Amino acid sequence: MASIYTFQSGKPLVRTESLTDTQLLPPTIQHDEDPPLANTYHVWDAGDFVEDMPFPDGYVCSETSKRKHTAAVSVFAWEPECPIFLDELIRLEGRGDYILDSLCKHCQQNVPTIRCKDCFLPELHCPSCTVERHRHLPMHRLQTLGLRIQLGHQIGDTCCNPHRAFNDDFVIIDTTGIHEVALDFCACGTMQTHVKQLLRARLFPATITDPKTAATFGVLEQYYLLSFESKASAYEFYQGLARLSDNTGINPPKEPQDRYPTFLHIIHEWRILKLLKRFARGHCPDGVSMTEARQCAVLCPACPQPGINLPEDWKDASSDKRWLYALFIGIDANFRLKRKFMSSDAVDPGINKGWSYFVEEKAYKAYLGDHKDRNQERSTCASHNTINMADTKKSQGLAATGVGTVDCARHNMKLRNAVGDLQKGEKYINMDYLFFSAMRHHGVVVLNISYDIACQWSKHLWSKMSTLPSAYHLDYNSKTINFLIPKFHLPAHIEPCQIDFSFNFSRYVGRTDGEAPERGWANINPIASSTKEMGPGSRRDTLDDHFGDLNWKCCTQLGRLMARKLANAIHERSDHQRELIELEGCMQMEDISQWRDEVEAWEQDRTQPNPFKAAETQATVRLELARIEATELETSNNICLHADVPPSILISSGIDLEEQHTHATDNQLAKVQQHINVLRRKIDTWRDIQLLYMPFVSRLLASEDSLHSPAEPTPVEAIRLWLPSTVGPITQCSTQLCRFEWMLRYAQANDALKDIRNLLRLRSHLYKFKDTNIVGQAANTRTRSTINKADNKVSMAAGRYKAARAALTSLAPLLNEDEAWKDVLKPLNRHRDLKSFKDMWEKETEGTRHLSWIWKTPGVSENTSVGLHDALCIEWCKARARAMRWEEEVELLKEEQRRIVTFFEWQAHWWSSQRQRRDSESLDDPGLREGLAAYAERQSSLRRALSAHFQNLWTLPILSSTTTATGSTLTV
């Protein structure tokens, strides 16, 4: 293992790295793939010879645009020298020029193993000397106090032939500011080129001939990471450095000191070098020029990668296991990532030619040009603006209206060669090309495709595939391909699409939601204001770099993400499996067997009858209302308040008369009084009979009468009937009477639950009918009033249930009843339990919602209410789907954990194999040879460390408490 020394001198903490045994600990890195052919242009000094530069055909130059051309010219000139830069970058991973030093030059006693990454030159010292030397270098600022910086030699050595920088006004851009320094190149017998001398001093030259400007590796790395995390623009960062140099405005940077355009193209080149370095292109004997498409993209370790993280016999897996090796992809477009008409592909083609995430531009544009007259089919589903308005998307002044992408739908990572510019809206022609480009060379046999317009896009996909080159064709007949719609976008579709393309109702998809691309946009959108002003090549290279960083961050977060998701999935699986068992416990086994056959037939063949589709209609609802009204008429409980408006019209049959008093007319009040008089006479008659069986009630009545004035009789609604449940145990009421009331109260509670269930279904239907058919304020107000009356009816039924249960609670000890009845007739929480099948509270979704216990009581399936049997069938299918999705999610997450570990082990071995790849060239530079080995070993050890860290997270005793039936709070 490497030894890392950190020490303090005053306030600053100096970063160091150990080179002992070339075992280097890695900084932030990414993963693997290749560059363009060598540029045929001559090499020129971009700053001084712009006028003489041979530009490509179609290039227009003007005095006013000369500064904008400078960056593009410099990149053209720099591209052939890219391998040299890459070699020097990797060479610094080893001991470089100090490889032969066996003793510390300062003390001449200890082995030099420490290099300060903030010091100007990368010389080595022993730990004690490093600490001592840094007591006088607390800030590491570059200042021009008569000090000349000598390159090409170690500190303390004298160059016999120093050569001053061009015009002797060299500018260094550093984290501490923009400094004009006195710099000498070495021109003696041991000299290297000026570019190499600067690179070995960790200075990145702006040009390759007579450089006058350089940026320290430190400032480049600082901005590089800052641009990923804060999305700060290069202009903002550069202005911050300028203010560090002069925050008074007295001496603002001016030409030639203003190096902002220079800083832009240095950053561009730095991005390319970091990309090539991370994917071992410097280790490849073929060199940078042979980099191929797709070779420089961060792969998703959790997704199936044939030949990397899948078992050898994965293609022979049984049908019930093959789904574990499915690839989930999400397709989407982003219209924030626009690009204005700035520059052109001829002037700014970019260095990265399809190496990473963007498709190769020339082939993409050629395909679009050949099929530009293809008409966009209109949507037959909901009115999707994505489809129907693709041709009307505002594109004036824009070279690109946005980008389309294909992502890993479960882990939020961009796929290789899966990003491309959109010229005018989200057209099928663009998305077709991107999809087939992403799927090119991917050997999975099960593919789940998520797209917010999948119901329309998938119709003619395979016929449109024939218009692409044969290399892009997909053998779809040998694959299982499922088209789905992301969960958040699904409600915008028509009802058939909401079922046929639902993740919740499709087998073998786990709890995937398909919304991964939307989450990725949140990360990339903040840079839209910067990239829209870039040239096409610079923009693609910049976005590629940001996509790669996002992929890498997702890789490093997989450990905790998988642990948290698995803990939650085990908890939810237990809950939903228990809920399914409870629901089946109140149903007939014959019904369950029939429903299971129907839903399994539909899952195998979507042309079969759909068991998830609701069959309830207006006719069935009206029939149910009529049945309720007839029952009330038979029991004399129906009170019609108006001859022309019966309760069924108002969907409020049986509303309690006492709640109507405040709105009654004189005629209605007369009827109410007549009813009260009849009720009082019935109570008096019943009271005479009660005294025969419960004579002790007379004492209770006398005690009650003494509290009231004879002139003010007790209101009929306040008369206490003194049933066995209310008289208490001290009265010694007959056990037979208690038993009779127990039986009647038990039946009353069940009847109340039955009424609650029926009314909740009716209320849910009314809400749906209102949302679908009611338009206008007056109509909405009347409908809302009707729904409120239905709510009141639900509340009244809930009140009857609570009264019945309270009576049972009082009678249970008198009759020595056990607690079993409480498991059936549970306490009713009006805010939590009074919800229909489709009602979801708070943050519940279709995949996470739970049924109220009122739908899982024994005998619920025996209810003969119209439509209830069909509703129970649909709800059982949904409960089964929820339980199965969570079971699949647990299996998927465990398989993904296995794939992640296998992927990192493969990648660690792959990096180890890169150590000696260029030995065949008989490298005469031992420093470069060691740098290649050190970097490869560092990458390899990083992957092994990630694998070990993830496995440690997944083996912690976190999940044990989540496997119980009751569940527990997640601690991951």
C-alpha cells in the first residue's frame, strides 16, 4: 500500500503523493475506449500567425471574429501533438526525471518518496525534508520578485544555456491568480522541446510553438471539477482568477495579458486528455489516432454487459430467470440544451468523434439529410405535443433545439453513442437513429424500452429500421422486447395505454419507473446557458465530458444506493405479500383461481381480455343507487324532501334528517315534527316492554328525569334507550339480552362496513365522472355539492360502525368474548381507512399504496352489490402485481449487486493488463514506462477498492430487521 504524507506549515495543508513501489492511490477517475486521424494542417502559432492559417473550405474570417477563431485554430494545430501531451501526462504519474535518484538531494540520507503536488517542480524528497522545506512555502504563490523560473533542470542545478521565453513576458494561470513571470527554457545539451519542458513542470502550454502562456495542472483540475459540481462557466472562473490577481480594477488584464480565449482552448484540450488517459488510450500501442467509436464511455457496472459481468451460461437461462439479464433503457429529449448558430462543424469539428456518448456527427447528419422529407405521424393517443408539434418547434436562430438521449433506465447513466442533437423538435427520425446506435453491438436478449411516447413510437419502429445502415439493424425476432411508458408520464395517456404500457402491471420489471433520463437533466441543465454559445465540436466535447462525470458519480454511489434500495424492497415485499394474503383471505378460492388464470393469460398475450380494465359504467351505478333507495323504502327509512328530487338523483339516499334541519322549509319542518311524534310514541311503547325484561331501568329513568324540568321534555334525539351495552355490569342485566345485543351489534357493524364500501366506490366513480365530463363553474358547483352529500353519507355510516363497535367493546367482558373479534372489526380511522380501491393518500403511488382494512374483512366477496365483484377482481390483480413487482425488485437488486462486483473485478484485471502494452515499442524513456505502469496499477487498485467497499456496505447487518412481517425503520 502507498504511504500518504500530509503535513501542515502554518495554516495551509499541503497535498502529497507517495511513489513507493509505484503503488499509487487514485484520485477521481473514470472508466474505458478511441481519436481521429492525424490532422493534415500545418503547425502554426495560433496567436501570431492566424492570418496565414490554411482553413477548411467554407471558412470565413473577418477582423471582428479573429479572437473567436483563435481557439479553433489552436486546437487544429494541437491535435497532431496530442499523443505527446498524453505521454507526458502519464509520465508524471511515475517518478519522471527523478527515477534514478536513490537518496534525497536535501539530506543525502533517506530514500526520496514524497512529491508535493503543489510545488512548482515535481522533485522528490524524503518525508522529513519535505516537511522542513515547506515551512517557508505556505501559499505556493508564483510571484515576480526578481526570481527567474528555470525549466529543464532540477532545483539547484544551473543551466549553462538558458533561453528566455518569447518576448520574456510569460503568463502562468494558476489557482492563486494570473501571473506574469520570468521564465527560462533549457537550451543546453540535455534539453527537451519547450512543450515537454513545460509539461514536466506541470504547466500546460497554450500553443505548441513558442508558447507564451501556460496553465498549471492545479488550476485546470480545479476548474475541471468545479465545472462538474457547480456548473460554473469558464468566463466566471477566469474572472475570479483575474480578481485574485488585481481586485482593484486599476490594472485589469489587457492584451496580451488577457488570456481568456487561451484558457478556453486549454480547458478544451485538458478535457480531451483526461478522457484519453482514463480510458487507457495512452497505454495503447496504436496510439490516440486509432481510438474508435464507443471506446471512451463509462459503462454501467450494474447493467448486463455480455462478456464482462454475466454468467457464461446466461443465454441458456430458463424463461423464469432470463429476465434477470434484461437491459432497461430510457429514451427522452431535452430542449434546454440548445445551441445557437455559432461557428460550424468545418471550423469547430471537435476532437471527440463519437468516442463517448454523442454519435459520430457526420454519419448522423448524413442520415438525417437523406430522410429529411419523412413525415411525422400524428399521435392517436392523447394529444402529445412531443409528436404533434415536432415540426412547429421554434428553431429560429438555433442550430440545435435540444438533444435526444438513450439512458440506462435503472441507474441513470448515459449509454455509448446514444446522444444526438435535435434540429427541430423530438422527431422520430432522430430518436430512431439514437436508439439503434445505442443498441448497436449490445448482445442482450431481453430489452425493456421506456419512452414517454412508446405507444406511438413503437408502432412502425421495425419498418423504419430498414432505412438505417445494416450495421445498425437489431435482430428483434431473437429478442424479447417490451415497450413501456415512464410512470410519471403515464397518466397523460388514454386508459388503454395506461394499462398496456404500465411498469406496474408488466411482469419482470421490478420497481423500475423509467424516469431516469429526467433525473439526469437536473444535473446537466445548469450548463445550458454556457454550451448554447459554443461551437458544435466544443459543445459536444463539453457535454460528453459532463455526461461521463455523471456516469462516474453514479458508479461511485451504487454501493449505498443498492443497499438502501434493497433494504426498502425487502421491507415493501413483506408488506405487500402480507396484504395480498389478507385480501385473498376474504375471497372465494374459486374466484381467485379464475382471476389468476385470466391475468396470467393476459401477461402472456396482451390480446387476451384485460383483467385490469374497470368494467363499472353509469348504468351499474344507477342500478346500485336504485337498490339502495328500494331498501330504504322497505325499511321506512327513506324520507323524500321533494316530490321531484328523490335521493337517488342527489346520490345521497338516507342522509340523516337531523342534519337537514337548518335547511328545511316550513312544509318540511311539519313533516319532520310528524316523524318525531311518531318516533316518540314508538319509544314509549318500546319502553313499556323493556321494563318487563329490564325492570332496573326504571331507576335509571327516574334518576334521569330528576335532572330535567317537567316543562321541558327531553328531545327525542337525546333520549337514552338503556340497552345492555350502556347499563353496565352493576345492573346484572340478563346474559341472554346481552347475547342478543351482541349478535345484533355485530351484524350492524358488518352492515355499516358494507355501506361504507359501497358508498366509497360510488364516491370514487363520481369523482372520476366529474373530472371526465363536467365543464363549467355552475356544473362543477352542483357536482361538488352532490359529492359532499355522498361524503356525509360515508361519515354517517362510519358513525354507525363506531357506535356498534363501542357497544361490542362494552359487551365483550360481560360475555367473556376473546379478542378475536377485534381482528375483524378494527378501529376505524376516518382519515386513513375511509378510502376506495383507487384512493391514494400522501405520497402513495400505484406501486406503493396499501388497501384499507375495510376491504379485507371476511365476507367482503359475498356482497352482492353491483360491480363489487369486478372491482375486487381488479384490486386483487393490482395487489398481486404490487407483491410480484417488489419480489422481482429484490431479485433484480441482488443480481445487480453481483454484476457490480463482477464488473469491477473484470475492470481491475483489465487495467492490470494495460501495464505492459507499450513495452513492445522498446520505450527509451524509463520515466514514461514507469508512469504507464503506475497509472494502470492505480486504476486497478481503485476498482478493487470500490468492489471491497460496496461488498462491505452490502454485508452490514442492516437488512435483518427488515425481513419481519411488521417491518422496521430503514437505517441505510
